[in-house]
Amino acid sequence: MQEKKLDPLITALGLLFKPHPWHGVAIGDGAPDVVTAFIEVVPTDTVKYEIDKVSGYLTVDRPQQYSNVCPALYGLLPQTYCAESVAALCAERTGRTGIVGDLDPLDICVLAEKTIAHGDLLLQAIPIGGLRMLDGDEADDKIIAVLKGDALYGGYRDIHDCPEPLIDRLRHYFLTYKQAPGKPAHSTEITDVYDRQEAFDVIRRSREDYNRRFGDLHHILHAVLAD
């Protein structure tokens, strides 16, 4: 009964204060079939933005040193984390040892026909596959999704629906986006492109890793407010 009384207070806090995009926003009841994504970077950005894990604000990670731009909306899935479970799947699929998670929220690329002018927003997306990427020995998966209701891409339901050149553009971006003039080549590798069901598995595992690391923050807030 006490928990029911506290629910309106928690809702009110969400109205008074901006929720943290990683911890304070739900991935959605329909996940992994339909997910809420927080977009950090759009294709017109010439600066790589990423979320500050402490404050929840977007920060400048780095100006892009080359002329490559992200070919899709790019961001993260709230309340996900890439650690033991995600790394174990990567190790199993690649047959490699020593793989660890990158300890970041799970990344997502969202295909959309319409131009979205800026990041720092939420949208509904339908996962259709993913890129299994290794950054050194860190699992750094990129979920590929389509904007829900999009006129051009919205009907895609599996990675095989995508034209191959589009997947090649995504692969090229992530294999080169950390390069900088005059510096050693950054070691990133995409071992394979996987389908919708594999993407669902990665999302579920990232949720397990999140809950293992951060617990149920909603229940923690209940406990604090109940004291």
C-alpha cells in the first residue's frame, strides 16, 4: 500500500526534474521488439556528442577529424549496460577469449527517411539487427533499428531487408570514426552483421548487465522516499 502511495510522488519528481536519459528513462514495455532510444548524434553533426554519464547532459566528445559523418541517427538504449552478459555472447559467437564489455550503454543506430536536425531527443525504434564490433578486446555492439512509422524504412523487420550498400556505409563509419590525422590507427573490428533475433538477445543481455550493475533504481527510490 505504501508503494502505491509513493508512485504519484515519483511521477511528480519526473515532471519537476529532467530525467537522466540513461537511468531515468524506460526502454519501454515493448522491448526488445520496440524500444525507446535516446539520440545523441544526427547525420548532419560534424562533432561527436555523447552523454555525460553523471549529469545526463550531452557533451562534446570530439570534433570529427575527417569528412565522414554518421549515416544514421546514433545514440543509446536507456537502462542498458554492456558488461559480462554482452561480452559472453560476443566471445561465444567469435570464438575469442579475453572479451570484456565496454561498460557503456548499448549503442543504437536508427534509420529514418526524414531529417532530424539535432540530437538530445527520444524516439521509438524497431530493432532489425546489429553489428558485432570489437574495440580492442571490448564488445561494442551497434544495434541497427528503424524509426517506428517511418515511410521509407518503417516496414523493415530484419537486417536482410536493408540494401547492402547501406550496411556497408554503417560498417565503414564505425571502422573509421575514431581515426585522427597523425595518430596510430585505432583498432576496431566488425566481426559480423547479425539479424533481428540476435539483436533481441543482445538487448536482453544488456538489460541483465544493467540490472546486475545498477539494480532496480525505481525500487531504490521507493526505499529512500519511504524512510
